[in-house]
Amino acid sequence: MSEATTPRARAREQTMLDIVRIGRAHLATDGAAALSLRAIARDIGVVSSAVYRYVESRDELLTLLVVDGYNELGDAVDAALAPVDEGDFAGRLSVIGRAVRSWALAEPATYALLFGSPVPGYQAPSDRTTGPGTRVIYRLVEVWETAWVAGAIAADDKPLSPRRLSRDLARIRRDRGITAPDELIARGLLVWAALFGCISFEVFGQYGPDSFTQPQDLFEHQLRVLVETMGLVSP
């Protein structure tokens, strides 16, 4: 019997799942700064010292919640994209936006942990969070990079100024295997920032409670503007 299928291994896996699940619940009710391993131990039904055999600190718990949140968001976006034709670039960008918004509205506390104000005293370890945290970004890049390769999107191939910006974009291009020119990369970065900005304004109540009868109407308009900004058209 392999270690992964032993009763002890299964029990440990279940305990870790319980810690993350209850941690997410406490995140929603108490906020990230107030997370307590002792409180989580109490809800699991074990002594506090037992929890530290699984999660050594509050920062470790936060990292588990960050990775779990990013992966859940990435899974939601992947599932939403699955039925959309790969050549429907405008449709795929819109679907990504809707999937992120739907998840954010359903999980506002976890969204705030990922994209809101930093938790005082906590620094997410890049070696564990960068991969999960860039899943949605790479999906966005995939849309306009694929559109560029297919000749379905136009962009000036001249370097942007100042020169240091163009050098930065060239480094991003090399690191990520992107063939699109500076202008298109910069356009994509704008769409990425604007998309999450629009969603954050709604999740964090920045529009005010009575400004829009149906906030989704505004978001759909914003999506159309972002698709046009990217220069994408549906087939």
C-alpha cells in the first residue's frame, strides 16, 4: 500500500481540507487579520496544539487560503472557457470576465484576500503562490496571443517609448513566450487591470448601494468596451 493511500495519509489529507474549509469560513466572518489557528482547532474539535502539526503558523494558513482561492478561481475560469470555441476571441475574453466576476461575488472574502489590501505582516511566498495566482492572467494572455498568431487582431509592431518600457515588455515577451508586439502587450495589460478594477469596484461596494438597479448591466457594458479596447471581434 502506497503512503498516499494509507489510513494515516487519508486522515491527514482530510484534516488539511477541513482546516482550509474552516479557514475560509473564518476569513468570511472575521477577516484575514483576525484568523486564529486556535479558533480553527476548536471548530475542528481538536486541541490547539494538534493543529500546529498540520499548519505551523497563521502565515502558513494564509498561504494555504491564498493558493486554494487562486486555484478555485482558475478552475472556475477554465470550466467557463471549456465550451467556448477557441477562435471566438471576443467571446473567450468576455467569458473570462464573467467567470471572475461570478466567483468574486460568490466569494468576496477570498477575493479580498487575493486582490484587496495586503494583510499586515504577511508576505505571500512567491514560490507557492505565483503559479496559482497567474492562471487567470495566462488565460487572458492566451486569448490575445492566439488572436495575434491567427491574424485576427491588429497592432503596431513598433517599440513603445520610453525605451525602458519597451525593454520591460521585451523581457515579459521572452519570459512568457509571447510573440505579440509591445502595443498589444500593453493593451492586454490595460484590459487585465481594468477588468479586475471593475470587479473590485463592485465587490467592495465602491459604486454605492443604490447607484445601479442591476450592476450586471454596467459590467456587460464594461466588458464590451474592454473587448473593443483589445481589438477583438467575434467570428
